[in-house]
Amino acid sequence: MSDAAECRDRAAQCIQLAATAGSALQRTVLLNAANSWLNLANQAERDTAQQKLEDDREQTVSSRTAA
């Protein structure tokens, strides 16, 4: 499982818990936690995409200099 997928799973858990929270404060805290997990998931996806771009560029440069 990817880091982003794990973060999304944790966000879903927080949302499920928020649905059964005993108070408005608990619900708010859990929904804020879910939002934080989703933000982390988005950042992990951006980081993965950026790393892939850098790896592809490096591979392209390496293959050009080897030719």
C-alpha cells in the first residue's frame, strides 16, 4: 500500500469515528484529523510525482551522455 493510500485509509477511519462521536468537539477534532490525513495523502502524491519526474530526467540525461 502506498503512503498516500495509507493516509486516505486513516482519514476514512477518522470520518467513521466522527460519525459516532459523542460530542460536537470530538466530531470536530476527528474531522480536522481526517482533513490533515488527506492533506498528507495529497503531499505524498505530489512528492511521488516529483520524484518520478526527477528520476525520469536523470535517466534521460544518463542515456544521452552514454550514447
